[in-house]
Amino acid sequence: MEKSKVYFTKEISSESLIRIYEALGVSLNGKVGVKVSTGESGSKGYLKADLIAPLVKKLNGTIIECNTAYPGTRNNKEEHLKTAREHGFDFTDIDIMDGDGEKKIPVNNGKHLKYDIIGSNFDNYDSILNLAHGKGHAMGGFGANLKNQSIGIASRNGKAYIHSCGQTENPDECWTVKYEQKDFIESMAEAAKAVADYLKENNKKMVYITIANRISLDCDCDSHQGDAVIGDIGIFASTDPVANDQAFLDAIWATNEEGTNDIEERIDSRCGRHITEYAEMLGLGTTNYELISID
């Protein structure tokens, strides 16, 4: 299979973020949704407004999110908007996409999911910037573009459906059903593929950027998120989410720091690396990539 291009810069700044977006050579037209995690109240690692605002404003973008399945400060529209504003994302419009409803989209050739449930307002956008924070994750092992596209774009009920590997849409039930960890990882990949297929069918574009800074073991969805365990790596950008996630993973494995073993253990104990190989099998992208430095 032909290699996908993954652009990379070690510099983490608002200027380098614009530069790496421009290196992709893709114009995001029309109404642009920028999918980021706005971060649970109390978390530290979410992408900060001063870092991403210049690119979001350049695209005239809207911050897009969906409510969480777990209890917290982001499981309903009003609280979620309040938290997002407290975290500085009110420099532009914020859309909690499932705040006014949800819709089912098809999952093709899925082993676990029959469909994906996304925020209904997702249809309001002509193109999407999947802007992820690369870090560890208590349930998925790590989070980057694939997780941001699956769990991130799923509605509250959709998140429950993915977390339960297709067994329930009820957020109160999804934490008690039994499932294999590998099946959960595969369910995330199936949901990410469903979103990509849906965009393609509607002639809409999506590009992928992962900012690998403040790399903690836990996610920005954790209100007790710990400090970074390894140093900042840089920014990755691609039109292929599988390649971009793979490049991020490979960069972690290339580090040799005091916390490297901790983040690797977190990822592998959750079967985290399986998401790229399964997503590749589904045809979402390739793990075979060419890393192109823009520095």
C-alpha cells in the first residue's frame, strides 16, 4: 500500500500549528467545525485556547463537541458550555452537537457496532478539522485522532453504545456491561470509520492534527489528570487518521525518558495500539507512512 504523508514539527506554537495545517495543502471550505476536547473541569492537559485560537480563527471555525457518557461537568449542554467557556474556548462559537439531538449513521462491515450515533448538529459543517491532544487514556490506552473522531463525535448515547461494544445506548448501563477490552478498541475504530464514510458520502473534507504536548497517562476527560510523564514531542498532521495516530505512537516508543515505560505500559495494558491495525483492516487508512519534517 502507498505510504501516507504525515507532516511533523517539533515546535509547539500557534505559528507552527498554522504552518503544519498549510503544509497539508487542503483547504477546509464552508462552515468549518474544529473537533477538540474542551477538557473536564479540573483537568490540566486540554489544548489551550492561546495555542489553537489563531488557526481556528483563520478557518473561521466553530469549536464542536458532544456530551460525555460519564457523570461530570460535560454531560449536558449547559454545563458543557460553561466548562468550555471556563477553559477559554469562548474565543469563537462553541457547538455541543448533541445538545439538540442525535442521529444514527451506518457502520459498514462492523463486528461490534451496527451503527454510530453522532450529534445531529454535525450535519451543519461542510468540513472538519480533527484537532486532537495526544496523551494517555485510562480506558483506550491513548487518545489522538481516531478516538477524537469516534468517542469524540458520538453523542452521549453514542458514547455509551461504543463503550459497551454495541450492547446498550444507555449511559447509566454502559459501565456495568461486560466486554472484552480488544472489542472496545475495535468499536472505537468502527465508529471512526463510520464518521469518515459519512463525510465522504456527503463530499465533505476532514483533516487530522495531533498536538503531542503535556503527555499524561490520563485523558483530558479526567478531572484528576496527572502531570506529563514524558516531554513534549511536537505536532503531527495528515489527511490519514490511521497514519497520524501511528506516527504519534511510534514517537512515544522512540522516547527514552523516565516516564516512557509508564506511558507504554498504559497503552499496551489497554490494547491501545490495536486501534491502528484494526482501523487499517477496515480501510480507514494505513499504518505505513512517510514522516515529513517542516522544521
